[in-house]
Amino acid sequence: MRWLYINSGVVTKNSLEDALHVAVATVSECDLIVSWNFKHIVHFDKIPKYNAVNVLNGYDHIGIYSPLEVIHYGNS
């Protein structure tokens, strides 16, 4: 799966570990990834590309968020 992200141009070969991170979460059917990696994972341009590769290969969309997007404080 990680090579599909690389071959599709989502990330380069220099980002093998990042592609693996998304691939493992995808095939494990995780609901979301929470990461501080804004360059290769939590990037507004890359998230739809990861999900396009997922759908084209029979996997579901995966939510990709920064920790600040999923932390709730108090009663909110």
C-alpha cells in the first residue's frame, strides 16, 4: 500500500515511513490518524490524495488530523 502512495505521487521515496504510517492505518481500518507531521501526512493537499488512492484500491477514506483538531477541553 505504501508504494501505491509513492507511485501515485502523494509522497516521494524519501517519505517511505510516512507512507507506511498511512498504509498501516488504512489496511488496519483505523478511523483516523492524529499526527504532528504537517509536511507529509497532515497536509491539506495530501489528505485527499491519500484517500483517492485508498478508494481506488478498495479501502475506505481515513480521517487525518492534527492533535489540535481532536482535543476537547472542558464541556465543549
